[in-house]
Amino acid sequence: MEIRELLAVAMFLCFIALIFTGFPVAWVLGGLAVFFTALSIVVERDLGIYTGVDWAYSSLVVDRIWDLMDNWVLVALPMFIFMGLLLDRSGVAAELMNNFARLFGRVRGGLAVTVALIGILLAATTGIIGASVVLLALLGLPVMLGQGYSKELASGTVCAVGTLGILIPPSIMLVLMADRLAISVGDLFLGALLPGIMLGGLYIAYILVFSALRPEVAPIPAVSPELSLRLLRDVLWAVLPAAGLILAVLGSIFFGVATPTEAAGVGAFGALLLAWGKRQLSREVLREVLVHTTRTAGYLFAIFVGATAYSLVLRGLGGDQLIEAALIGLPFGPNGIVITILAFTFMLGFFLDWIEITLIVLPLVAPVVQGLGFDLVWFTVLFAVCLQTSFLTPPVGFALFYLKGVAPEGIDVGTIYRGVVPFILLQLVGLVILFSWPAIATWLPSVAYTR
């Protein structure tokens, strides 16, 4: 292995190690880019070994950052974030919880199914994992625990369903992936829609089967309302606002009426209208949502800048060529290479956040997969499903921390860990299904018109 390749490997290992220091990720990425540029210059000057990286090469970061900040697609990020945060304050989810709980009250496991359905709707309107998990925990956990539900089932359901927002469009992760790989955001949204719904269906199926096999984990309430036309009307009336917003955002993209960026504006405006209609829109609420939106968007774009510098230096040291040669040299065949990438991504999810993996790892492995003849939309959706597990796998499973922060007394970390294990396995089952039947991700993009 050449010196420059050793430097590339050391750069990647240093990144993983420094993540555990708790230092801001953006500074870690940018700092490593500067440090390894200086180290490469020293190696070339003192040892006479060509590295290909110097300050003149690293100055290309300026042009790349300009292209990043001038990117029209990324304008959608703050608007989708604003939409999700404002929806959480609109009272839509609370109304859904009350009516769905009445509808499914007579079904064993019905309250957990209710949380799952609300989570799917929230995923299609917010895409903000922290907000979804916290909201579902505040609305659903006290009700389920009061009904006598198993703590593990209740906490696992909230955590798993809350992470669907990272996959079901509109998802900020999919926007980032589309930008990094220069593919259509609309195609990626279409490709992820059915897999996201499939995962939600797997969760609901598991809840119903598990509750039937072990009735003690999900007791049926002694008193529950009778099914009536009025109850169905109340449920429909509660679903309409969220369904209308989903149709406005995703429908405008899928039918070619608007670009994802324009649809994000539609969603932000729709969230304002919903909050105003529910009488939840005040100056204080608007200020709080705008501050959180700015902080979240600033955090993301700071990481973009650091990742841009890091990726440039890593590629200059031959890191992309090293990874490509290592993957192609595997004696597994094309399918085996994809499986290896997904297994490696799953393991990284135990230690890294989805943002770092999306910005650093995905651009390195996607060209290899595309070169092997696989559909890039299908692989990207596979990668996204695999990354969803990073929210649930300890020790860096952020959904676990979000839940622990608002969980009622008696829900400890061990309970949450035990609760999410079946759902992690279900995500892996969904990954296998999607790998075996690529049409689940490729069919909608092939028949729909997207801009």
C-alpha cells in the first residue's frame, strides 16, 4: 500500500475515532482536512514521496463550497424542517391520537397500532426524527402504559415508528442523498415511498401478531366506544388535514406540478395554515419554530462545509480509488459486494450518525455499485433503509435518547434497548425484501413523471 493510501486510511480512522470525543462534527471534518493536507505536504517535501495534495489542491474547497451554497435543491431543507416543526405544534397529531385510539380500542394491540399509523402520517408530513419520537412518546406512551401495555412493546413502537420520517418522503435525508449523488429528488422520493410504507406495514403486522400470541403485553380495554358512522366521520375529519398536506407536497412532486424545492415551500405554507386553523399559531410559537429551524439548518450546512473539505482531501489521497479497488476485489460477485456495503453501513450505524455516513461513505460507494450495473435509485433507497437502523442501534441511537428524555418514570435505557430489538430485526427483514425485489423501489419512478 502506498504512502498516500495509508494517509487516506488514517484519515478515515481518525474521523471515526474523533467522533467519540463529542467535538462538533463539522469541526472534526474540516480540521482533519487541514491536518492531513499539512501532513501530505510534509511527507512530499521531507520524504520526496508524491501525495497529490497540497494547499493549492485544497483551495478547490472554496469553489465546491460556493457550488454547495448556490444549490437550489438544498433550499428545500430549511422549508421541510420548518414544516415539520410547525406541524408538531399544530395539534394535528393529538387529534389523530384521540380518534384512532377510539377506532382501534377494541383491537388487541390497537393502541400500538394507533401510534404506528400516526407515526406513518407524521413521517409523510414532517421528516424530523427527534420531533416525531418526542411527540409520539408524549401522546402515546402514557396511554399505552395506562392501558397495561408492556413497557418494551410501547417504547419500541414509539422509537421505531418515529424513525420512519427519515425514509418516507419528504425526507431531508433523501434530499441530501439526491444532492450528493446528482440524481433526481423526485425519483428518490418515489422510490422510497413504497419501502417506507412496507416497513410501517411490517411494524403493524408484528404488533398484531405479537399481541395475539402474548395477550398480556397488550390488554384490551374494559370499556371502548362502539364502531359507528360518527366515529368514522371523526377519524376521517382528523386525517384530512395531514392527508391534504401530504397530497399538496408529494402530489405536486409526483405529478410534475412542482419541483421538490417548490413543493417544500407549499408544505411550509400549508403548515402555517394548519397551525392557524387549529389556533396554535402565535408570535411566540412562530419565533420558537424559526429559531429551531435556523439552528437545525445551520448545523446541517456546517457539516456540509466540513464534509466538502474532508471528501476533497480524502479523494486527493486516493481514498475513493482505494475503496473501489477493495470492493471490486471482493470474491463475492456484484450482489455480494452490495451486501458487504450494506453490512458495513449497518455496523457504522452503531457509531456514526446518518449525516456523516450520507456525506462521507455514500458518495464513495455509490459509483462502484452503479459501475456494477445496479440501479442507483434502488441502491440509494436500500442504503437509506439500512441507515434508518442507525437511529435505533446503541450506543449512538438518537431515537433512544430522544425517547429517554421524555419517557415516564419506569422506562429506563435497558427497557428501551430491549423494546427496539424486534423492530431492528424487522428493518433488516425489510432490507432483505427490498434487496430481493428491486421493483418495490424502481416501479414508481419508472411510471411517474417527475421534474
